[in-house]
Amino acid sequence: MTEWFTELLGWIEGNPSYAGWVVFSVALAESLAIVGVLVPGVIILFGAGTLIGAGILDFWSMCAWAVAGAIIGDGLSFWLGHHFEYLTERWRWFRLHPDHLQRGVDFFRKYGDLSIALGRFFGPIRAIVPLVAGLMRMSPRRFYTANVLSALVWAPAYLLPGMLLGNLGGDSANWEQLLFPAGGIALIVVAWWLFHRYEQRRVRSGQD
């Protein structure tokens, strides 16, 4: 795994024009039901972050590719669960690992809309929660709101650690470039928290 990872980073460094497609593909694959369990997306995005910190790749473009891949991947998983519920009974992987699906169901029931955002940061259920949201008939509007907002946090959050390492390894550390993604993450987290509070109040008022 280490040798393969090193070779991939070396290839991206030598072919930076294709880096966006690599980041997009990894983010999308990591978000797909079942497929995401097998894809080491965190490691690859960390490596891309180191190249950003070293000044080889551009943060904004890589972040945009990662956000797009995450949104589309989660969207496809949600669509599968929403329209093809019967597939979960036929997929051999689910028959062999029924605990994975149940874990996703329990997680969704516990956290509701927040499960879409929180699930991105929990490896074992990362690729299951969007599928479960579709199976549980979550409103598409609520899902895609959570999907987009959480992807805007997830992408820079996963690139930032690698950026920090790459920045330290450079000839001269440029801490200013780290302020933008860190500030963006904080801003979006606050916006998400406010939105969630608003939704909670709206639901409560409707029940009264």
C-alpha cells in the first residue's frame, strides 16, 4: 500500500493537470455505497494536500474537484436507496455484511439530518449513510442541503492536514495559505449549525 501510494503521488506531481480528475474520482468513489468501504480516499486526499502545501497543486481547484466528487457520490448512493430499495436484498455484499447496513440505519435514526454530515467523517459507515437516507425516504431537499453543506466542510478538512505537512516540508512555510481553508471550514460549520437549529425550530413549531 505504501509503495502504491508513493507511486501515485509521484505520478500526480509529474502530471498536475490530471490531479483534479484523480481527486474527483477518489472523492466520488469513497462516497458510493459499498465501493467507498474499499477506497482509501482519506490517504489519497491527504497526499494531495501535501502537494498543495508544497505549492505543486492549487488548493481552490483541488477543493472544488473534491467537493464535486463527494456531492455526486453521495447523491448517487441516495438515489439508489430511494429508487431501488430491493437491491439491498440482492446485493451479495449486504448479505455477507448485514451489520454494516444496520449500523447505518441506527446511525441515521439517531442523528437524523446531521447523519449525512457526521457520516462523512466516520469511516465504517461513510459510504452507507446516504444509501440508508434514501432507503428511509429522507426528503430530497433536506438530503441535498445536508449533502452540499457537509461536502463544503469535508473537502478542505481532509486536505488541510496534508497541506500542513507539505507546508512544513517546503523551503519557507507559508501559513497564510492555510488561513483560507481553516476559516472556510469554521464559517461553513457555523452556517450548518444555524441551519440545523432553524430546521429543529421549524419542526417543533409544526408539531405544536
